[in-house]
Amino acid sequence: MPRTEAHLARHTNQKLKGVSFAVIGAIFWGASGIFTQTLFTDAGVKPLWLVGIRLFFAGLLLLLWSGVQEPRMFLAIWKNRHDAILMIVFAFLGMVPSQLTYFLAINAGNAATATILQFLGPVFILLYVAFATHQMPRRIDFVSITLALIGTYLLVTRGHLTGLSLAPAAVFWGIMAGVSQALYTLLPRTLLAKYDARAVTGWSMLLGSLPFLPQYVLHPNPLLTLPDFGAIAFVIVFGTMFAYLLVLGSLNYISPVATGIVECLRTVDCHHSSRHPLAHRVRTGRVARRHLNHFEHTPSSIAV
């Protein structure tokens, strides 16, 4: 009996650790949305420019970190042909789309539309897991995703469908954001079980940045102020490096479906960021408190 209780306690701690990783990672991503939005609207930064910058430098930092602490694992992925191919697939079908499609959805429509459509990701994950395991999803998974979708929908629309700008391009990129969220959650599971998460995440980001690099030579870069560089640094370090490291690290402790559901926090946080651009107030020195009204508290609670 004591052994069983110890095993249960250890299992519970592992689950709690996984959920904590996913929650913190989602919050970091959502917080970076504040600065991303103001870079788009105030600094004239383009989505492709920011995606390339954040992937390159976040990947470089993660690889340096991994190389110092786990030097044997630094190049281990590339010594296995199958894993090397899987890494390339993950970089270009998981990491890059997850970064790019959400920003393109915002650029083509608005943050509310992009947020709702991106949260189709857990639905795609659930369908894939059900198909791969030949098992019907658990009732709790259906209930969790349904509540999260309802809460997110109510939050970003305030209950009015007419509040969304469903431009065709925004719908397309929003749905692609949901698909890419599922892909970057599902693709690296084998790699994360064998290699250091920092190396897996770092290599995928560095590889993913390569197609974006020519634009920094061929096209003029935006004129940035010191606060703009600070916002970019936050997006790189917290919104990209730590956000992805934590979310992918959570897959070692909880299921992809659970990770996808927990990431609903990202959609809630990004929505508040887009409607109330705190980063603009930070850049202009006017930081003010914001209190949620009664209607916004309820769907936020449902979604979480």
C-alpha cells in the first residue's frame, strides 16, 4: 500500500509539473502578444520580419544554453538519420507555422478572430489521438474542449457574432494557426523523449529562421527605438524561447490533448492584450490598471 501511495503521489506531482509548464509557457506567449501588437501597430514591424528575428535569436540562445549544460546532446540529433529527418519536419511543419500563421491571421483580420480560430488546435489534437489510438476521446476531454471553446468565444465576442471580422484570409490563416498548434504539439514527442528539450526546441527554431534571413538583406529594416528593441527582446526571450521550451517540456509529463487545452490561457491573455495594448502604455510611460467587468470574468473562468 505505501508503495502504491508513493507511486500515486509521484504520478500526481509529474502531472502537476506538466500542467505548470504548459500554463507558464502559455502565459509567456500571451504576455508577448502585448508587445507584438504594439510592434505591428506603432513601430511598423511586419509579421515575417518579427518571426524570423524571434526564431533566429531564440534558437541561438537555446542552443548555446544546451551546448554549455548538455554538450553531448548538442549534436546528437543529427547523428541519427531518422531523428534528423523528424527534426527538419518539425521545424518547417510545426515550429514555423505555429509562429507565422497566428501573426498572419492577426494581420489579415483581428486578434479576436485569430484567437478563436487558433483554439481549434486542441480539437485537431484530440481527433488525431483518437484516430491514432483507435479509441474514442474521454468524456472529460470533450467537456474540457467544449467549455474552453465556449468561454473563449464569449470572451472575444462578448456574445455577439457580428463582433468578428471574418475576412476570408483571416479565416484561412486562423484555421491554419489551429492546425499548426496541433502539429507543433504532436510532432516533437519522440524527439523530446530522447533528447534535451533545449536542443530540440533550439534546432527547430534556428532551422525555421533560415528562410526568413534573406529579407534582412534585400529589404529595409524598420526604424526602431530603444523601447522597440526592449519589446523585441521580451518577445524573443519570454514569448518565444521560454514559452516554447515550457510548452514542449510539458509533453514529457502530460498528454498532447491536456497541453492543448491548457494553452487556452494563451488565447485569453492574447485577447486582453489585443484589446488593451499595455505595451503601448509602457512605451509611452502611461501604465494604467485595468479591471475586468462582470461579463468578462465569467467567460474567462469558463475558458480557464
